Amino acid sequence: MNNGLPADAPEAMDLAQEHRAHITKWFYDCSYEIHRGLGRMYVEDPRFKAHYDAIAPGLAGYSRDVFAANAARAGK
């Protein structure tokens, strides 16, 4: 995001895939559908949006878009 990459850039989607794998390894099976839902929650829940946008303005929405692009790349 900070480098100006679009959400469907391979590098951004690769990071989303690593994020999904991290959740699966340490917490629960994070399917592409669940990952898309997390991205939506990052934007729609004011608490999550405030948290992620405090890290970097626009991060919540960018994460949502990258998670969705990664799922689409996988055909999900």
C-alpha cells in the first residue's frame, strides 16, 4: 500500500496469502471466504477500522481489497 501497489498486484496478494496462512496456522482454518469476511469486517466494524487505519490511513480498505483480490486469484 505504501509503495502505491494496487490491491491486485501480485506482491500485495502474496502478502494476503501469507496473512491467511498465518491465521490458519495459529488460530483457525481461514478459508478464502472467511478471509474475505475479515476484510469486510476491517472496514464495516468501526473498532477494526479505527485500529487498522491508525496503523496507516486507508489500511482497512486496502486490506479488504487485497484479501478479495487474492481470493479471486485463487478462483474463490
